[in-house]
Amino acid sequence: MDSDLENPPSLKNLIEQLKSYTNASNALISSFNVLLEKSDMEERFSEPMVMIGIYIAVASLFCILPPLADLVHGLRTKKFWFPNKYFTMNIASFSALGVATKLPVDLSSPMPGVVDQFTKLGNMAFMCAMMANLLPALASMSNKALIANIIGLGVIVITMVVNVCIEIKTGNVKKYCKFIAIIYVVVLLMVLVIHACTSLAILKCKQILELKYQAAHESALNEQELQQGRSTVEKLKKQVKKYWIMAETSHPQFLTACSVTSCASGVLSVISTLLHAWLMLIAVEYWMDFKSAYKWSMLVILITQFIGSLVGTIAPLCRSFATLSYKLSVKWMWKKMKVFNVESYWTRTIYDLKGSGIPFISYSRKFKILFQLYVLVLTFCVGLQKTSVAACNMITIIPYFIVFCIFYCWKFWKWLMSKLINHLFRILLANNAFDDTEIAEGTLKRISNSYDHWIKKAEKRQPKNLMKLLVESEGFGEVEKYYKIHQVRRLVLDEHEPLICWSLSLVTLASIAISLTNIQQNLVDRLMHGLKEGMVYVKLVEESLNPTDDHATIQKAAKTLLVDVEVFESWLGNKLQRRAPQGNTVRHILEWLMDTSKNMVNEVEITDDISRYKFICSNAMSCVTETILLDYHADIDQINQERLFETISSLIAGILAACLSNLPDVIELKSNSNAIEKRYASVYEAAQLLGETTLIINTLEDRELTRLNVVA
């Protein structure tokens, strides 16, 4: 009997038994057949649910990888506040989070198994960890993007919370999970409120940071005037280092990561992850108890999202400890417990909205009532903001108290573990960056050391082939002569001819060099390797000093042509190694290239980007070949290919030297970016560029070359 209860017969077997009874009602058998058909249909419809479960697990994995990359990046760069470089708020991350957290919003699928219930709850813990990870990313957005992303995040969280509350009411969440589900709902709502509060503070803090940065910028400019007499590289290193420190300490992500809201979100993330770990310990005993349509995929989701919760909690936890000050004392902790001690920048944005109301003397009574309601709503928001920040201050007491105890225990056990603990605290303890106090000395030292490390790392990547090519250039004689002849030609022939920029001139000259068939291949390869390395920096110079649309079009044409020349050794579909139809002399090769390019200029009709690209490149080739023929004039028949190759190589080296002599200006521009959201990345790019081009700048400075304009 007990065996029959443990293994009840299937519906199909029951129907067969009924049919074997002579007195069985046909109506009863028909009813059972209908139930069997309905059961089969439900089973067929539930077959794809396993694949959907795998899809959820894969989406969860995609949510885990960016925070993991940020952890590795923070450890490699010694930024223990772990900036959001890869895991940011965008359509991709929101889409992945929406799929990964599908289970709590699935109201139609019953989930009676223990693994099913724990996976549904684990979804909320996973979401909490991901949100805590995303908090600093709020600071790297523009104001419009910030508001839009907060609204999008709010829609996802509120939808999840409402659906879980419905499931608690309907019993889809079992009794033994209701209390934990309520805790997760509260934690999720608190983290969402923290995101909203931080967003309001960021809007005002960016203005404060910008004012402080501009004041520091003025001071830096004054100090630069006192650095006369030093080498260009030495001045640049000091300048970039100063802007590096300014960009780091005024970086909105850095300040957000070190705020009380970040600390509070880290604590809440730890709480949710600990609950998740406790559920996992219980689930070990019931690891085969999955009875939903998702079947065994629920176990895969549970394990994947638990790993995600652990990974996602590390960065918020480290940020919580990164907000601590070196001055740990009971008095300081008591000050933090004053719940109404909320700095003005937290509520300044709401007060600005409240104070920007239009006088309503001439408006109707209904409008006045609506306006008063608007003021009351903003007043409520101010109170909610203050309460939320005060609550965050209270939550931060938890890590403060932990570190406080550890700190004094460390002092007591100083004779045993002094070196280890001292190193640990120097790394983890940073000043609360939102306070009005100065940045801690240890933090500044760490930032300075990170700059030195970055520069040394970049200096190991010197462009060796480019340096070998630049050695061949000893001045601007050939370059000046070339551009003067070209300028005269433009004035005489057609003053509206398209401009020729550095990159297009270089690629065109390289095309001519490749077309010389008597030159050894190793010499051509050496020239192309150096040119390829140089074009990276030429592109930076042109984009920085000539950011117009016309120049961008020419630069794009040069970039496309370089691929054609380097990979296929052809110029606009013409093989460069093919002999000219008239012969193999320098005159024949140059005249063939000139005639071919002129024909293209006359025949091409500019209708799209491809035709425009052909017109620009063919016009450049026509200009360059005619300039070279005009330069040599009567001596062109006495010149062999080897001599022309040497001349072109020297000309390429000279143009590269003339262009790259503008690198100090580019580095200065990049080290002082105007946009606060881009300033942090821009100064890093300036430091990397300085490290990679140190030898180039020193070489060009020693020659005391006169700079030319970027465009002839």
C-alpha cells in the first residue's frame, strides 16, 4: 500500500484499468481522456522551458563576466575602489539583467520544488549584487543618460518586487520561503532608493568637482610658467602626472565609490549574498528536488547566479572599506551616527527644482493648486532624500565598527603581525572622498605610484621600427621644399583643390615607393613597418589638431588606402608592382601614376563615400607625382629607382618627424579634457602616449626642428 502511494499510477494506466472494468462509465472514461490530452498538451508546451532555463543561465553568465573583468582591472591597476570600466548601464546590460531575473516575474509557472523556490529567491540576491556593482557607473554618464538609466533600472526592480509580492500572496512562494522573500524585497527597494539618492547627488557633485578642477587647472598653468629650461619630456611628465592626480581625485566614479551610499549598498549586497549562501547550504540536501517545467536547468541557474552573487559582492565590499578614514576613533564613529547630519549636495538638486518655480500670480486657481502639489511632492522628496542618506550613514556603522575593532586588535597584537596588517590598512583604507577634508596622504601616494607604473609600462612599448625610420630624417629641408612646390601648384592650377593632410601624403608616397620594382623587398618592408607604426600617432595628431569634418573625410580615405597598399600592394585597384606600360624608368613610372590618377579625377562622379574616397586619393597621387616631376625637372632621366626610393624614404621620414613634433601639443590637449565624463580616460591616454613616444619627443627636440602646419 505504501509502495502504491509513493509511486502512483499514471493517468494513462488508470484509463486502461477503467476500460478493463465492464461496469465503468463511458462518461468517466471520456473525462479521463480529456484530462490525459490536456496533460500531454501541457507537457509538450513545457518542453522548451528547459532551454529557456539554459538561456537564463547564459544571460546570468554574461552579467557576471563584466564585473569579473572590472575586478581584474582594479587589481592590475591597484585601484581598490574598482571603477566600472566594463560593467556599465546600457541597453546590453539591462537586457542581460532582464533575462537573468526572469524567474521572479514568471507568475504562470508553478515552482513547488525546493531548488525551484531557492532559485527564484536567488534571482533577487543576484540582482542586488549586480545593482551594488553598477552604482559607481552612474557617475560616468551624462545627466540625460543618468536619468533615463535610473528610470529603466527602476522599472526592472519594481516589476520584480511587485511580482514577488503577488506570488507571496497567491502562495506561489512557499511558506518556508516567505520571510526570506520579504527580506529580499526590502533590500532590493533599499538599493533602488540608494541609486536614486546617489543620482541626485551626482548631478550637483559634478558641478562642484568641475569648479575645483578648474581652480586646480589654473594653479597648474601658473606652475608650468615656472618650469622654463626643462626638457619637453620632463615638463610633460610633470604636467601629465599633475593632471593624472587631478583626474583621479575628481573622478565622479571615484567619489561615488567612496560615498556613504556606496558603502551602504555594499553592506546590503553582503547581507543578500549571505542569505543566498545559507540557501545554497540547505539546497545541497535537496539538490534533486526540482519539479517545475524548467526541470534540471533550475539547478544550473541556482549555481550560476550564486557564483555571480559572490563575484558581484567583492567590489561593493571593497568599496565599503575604501570609504574608511585613517583616523578611526569612537568620537569619529559617534559623529557618523548623527542621522540628521546630511551634507547639502545630497538635496541641492531638489532644492534647485523647488526654487525654480515660475510665479503663478497670473495663472488660474487650478494651476496654483497643481503648483502647490508639485512643491509638496518636492518637499517630500527632500525629506525622503535626507532620511535615505541618514539611513546609509547608519548602515555604514557596520563596516566602520568592524574595521574599528580590527584596528585596535591590530594595535594590541602589534608585536606579532605589524607588517602584514600595516600593509593591509594602507591598501584598503582611504579617505571619505565626499567629505570636505583633504584627500588622505596614502591615497595621493598610491595615485602617484600608479602613474609612475603606467608610464614605465608604456615606455616598454616604444615603436622601434618608427624610430629607425626617423633616424633617417635630419631636418625639414626636403619636406619644406615638397610642400612649397605643392602649394604653388595648388595656387596656379586650382585653388579649390582638396587639401592634402599628413596621412594621405605619407600613404601616397608609400604607394610610389612600392611601385619601384628594382628595390630590394627587405628595404620596402622596413619602410612599411616604420610607416605603419607612425600612422598610429599621425592619426592622433590629425584628430586632435584638425577635428573638422573635411579633414576627417581625408583621414578616412588615407586609412582605407593604407590597407589597400599594405595588404594588397595596389593603389585603387592598380597593382603597384606592375611595370608601367611605357617602360621601367623613374620618369615612366611617375608619369604612369600621374596619368592614371588624373584620368580617375576627371572620370569619377562623387555620389557616395566610395567615389569620394577615390577622388581624394587619385587627386593626391596626381598632386604628389606632378610635384616630384616638377622638382627634378630636367634631371628626371638621370635618376634611377634606388635614388628615388632613398628620396621618398627620406621624405616620408621627414613628414613623420614634422607631424610627430606636434605630439607634445596632443599630449597637453589630452591631459586636460573638458568633459568631466571623458577626463579620466583622456588623461590615461595622454600618459600612455607620453610613455610610448618619449624617445620620439626627445629625438625631435634635440634636432630643434621647426614645426610646420598640420595641413599644407
